[in-house]
Amino acid sequence: MDARKRAYGSCALLALPLSHMKEPPPMKLYVTYGSPYARLARMVVLEKGLEGRVEVLEAKTRTAGSPYYHINPSGRVPYLVDDAGIGMEDSQLICAYLDNLDGKPRFHHPLRESGWAYRRLEANARSLCEGICVWVREMTRPESERSPTVLAHEVARSERMADLFEARACDPLMEAQPAMAHLTVAVSLDMARKRGPGDLTNGRLQLAAWMHRMSDLPAMRATALP
């Protein structure tokens, strides 16, 4: 038997054209289209050109007996199943994973992420996003079940956070190449305007100008809330 057949078997793998090589299965990204956290993952997919490697699927959440709970028992989104079939939850983890697939992270620069100033900025961005999400979730309840205290608390928090970002909009860190902190602020402001307590850039000229620039990102336009 010829050496190549001994090494690779009678199918003579080396003789197969590349077109016959089996492609790895696409990764599956489970999302809901109203979630800002899922939107962040979708934006990284688009900005990194991963559409051919990641299939985006809409999950049915907050529904008793949803088949999605067999995929992700917590029922949260986003949820990524990689090409080895391993699942992972949490937008921060998923975005970092996707951004590093090519070994050239665009939104997770290691030097920037090791700096306390950037880490504080990202924590502030997540706080803004969290408060707006709490307000939106509260408003999805029947009117008789909504808490006026919770709603008022989150409106006040969003206003304070918007003031903070207005004061920092011209900082070099905010004007730097967009990273996850910038994307998080942008999707939060967009959600507040379209589905939340209102447009937080009103009366905040610096923040409005910053948001206008961020809105030009192709992935921001492609994933815009209806």
C-alpha cells in the first residue's frame, strides 16, 4: 500500500479538493432584538465581519416552557454556542470571545483594558444600561403591577448618568477609537430614546454630538431598534 494511503486511509484525504473539506458548523448566537446586551454581541459580529461564521437566532424568552430553556437554562440573552458546541452566556464574555477570534481584538485592546480609567468608564456605561433595562422591564408589566418607586428611581439614575457622560463627552477617553464602553453607552442612549424614559441627549449638547458620531457606525445602523 502506498505511503499516503497507509497514513490517511483509502479515502486518500490529501487528494480531495478543498471544496470537499467539511466546513466547521457555524456558531449560533441566540438573541432577542430588543435586548441591548444582545445588540452588543450582534454589533461585534458585524463590525468584525463574522456573519459567515455566526448564525444569529431569535430566542423566545420569558415564556413558560420555551424550547430555548433547553439550550440555555437561565433563559438570558445573548448566548453563544461555539463551533465545538460549547455554550457561553454574558455579553461581556461573548463580545470578548468574538472580538478575539482573529487574534486582533478591535474593541478589547489589552493595554486600554488594563487601565483603571477605561475600566471605570466601562463600569459607568454598564450602570447606565442596567438602569434603563430595569425601567423597560418594569414598564412591560401590567400597569397595576408596576412600581412607581422603581420607575422614578431609574429615571433619576438615568438622568444622573447622562449628566456624567455629558461632562465627560469631550474627554480623550470618550473620543478615542470605540471600545466596548463606547458601544454600551451608545446602545443605552438609543434604547432610552426609543423604548425607555426618553432622549437623554436632550439639553446635553456634548453628549448629543458624541452620540451622533457613534450613530454613524455601520453596526449601529444595521442593528437599530425599530
